[in-house]
Amino acid sequence: MIKSRAWRKRCINLVDSKTERCKKEKIKIMKIKKGDTIIVTTGKDKGRKGKVDRVLPKDHTLIIQGINMVKRHMKKRDEKNPGGIIDQVRPIDASKVALVCPSCGKPTRVGYLVAKNLPASKAGEKERICRRCKKRIG
Ligand SMILES: [Zn+2]
């Protein structure tokens, strides 16, 4: 089968646009959102639950109150910062936590459902669903 020059050109363009898109989307998709309840699956805080305070998609990390605390030895600076050992919350990698489903209360993976029959403005929007009970996650 002889493939035309135009066909080849089109193929190259397709590949180019794909790699470009990948470069642009270096930021990984975060399945966990602010306000979600999560459970830590690994590390020193394994098994602990918490609520997501902040999502940092650039680093693929989350800030969760009370999780991944580190002690910082601070020097005394002034009256406001007396120094000493201070507990600080460090971001935790999103791969170390699992979402706790609000419907079934179990740690779950997140699935996506592409909603149908939506108005044009919302076309292609996805809904998060629990992979255990298949219910929607807010
Ligand atoms: Zn569920």
C-alpha cells in the first residue's frame, strides 16, 4: 500500500501534537480534591485519616492537617517567634493516600464517569465515582 505524502504529513502532525500535549500536561491529574477525607496507606502515618486542606498538583502532593508532621528546631528570633521545637505539617505525596468514600466509608480508588446529556458548556466533564459502590463522590 502506497501512502501519500499528505498522509505521512498528517501522521507526523498527530504525533507532534500528542507529545506537545504530554509536555504541557506534565502536571499529573489529581483525583483527590480539597475537603476530601483520606486515609494514609503507607509511611509513619499509615492508617490515619484526615481531611485534605490543600492540593498541590504541581508537586502531586497534599497538605492534610495532622498528617506527616515534622518537628522543627527553631532558633529564637523575637518575642513572637520564641523558637524551640515546633510541629509543622509537610505535604504528603498523593500516591500515599487513598480516598475514603463518603457513601460506603471505605478506602477506595477513584473512577471517572463521563456525564452524558450535559449542556454544551459542561461537555466532556467527568464525575468522580467510588470504584467500590459506584456512587458519586461530591
Ligand atoms: Zn463507596
